[in-house]
Amino acid sequence: MSMIADAMKTIQSVLLLQAKVERLEDELRETRGQMKQMANAMIAIDRRVVRLETFEEMRTGRPAPRLEG
């Protein structure tokens, strides 16, 4: 009986591990989507900053100070 019990414990462990892997895959998919949203937001912010810098350069006639980073 010990052999059957060990086999059942092993099967149970494999099933639990499989469930955890599936949950991690779902979380990774969600994180990937959030990263894409953040990247798109950063691109939009960059474009707006460029527009503001261009506007300031046109207004003052000299280059606007650049942000470091």
C-alpha cells in the first residue's frame, strides 16, 4: 500500500504544480499587457514633451532646456 500512497502523493504534487504553472502563465500574460500599456503611455508622454519643447523653442527663439535621463 505504501507504493500506491507514494504514487498518489506524486500525482497530487504534479497536479498542484501544474495548477501553479497555469496561474503563473496567467499572471505573466496580464503583466505583459500592463507593460505594453506602460510603454504606450511613455511613448505618448515623450511625444507630448517634444511638442512642448518645440513650442517653447518657437516662443523664445532658443532651445528649451532638456530633461536629463
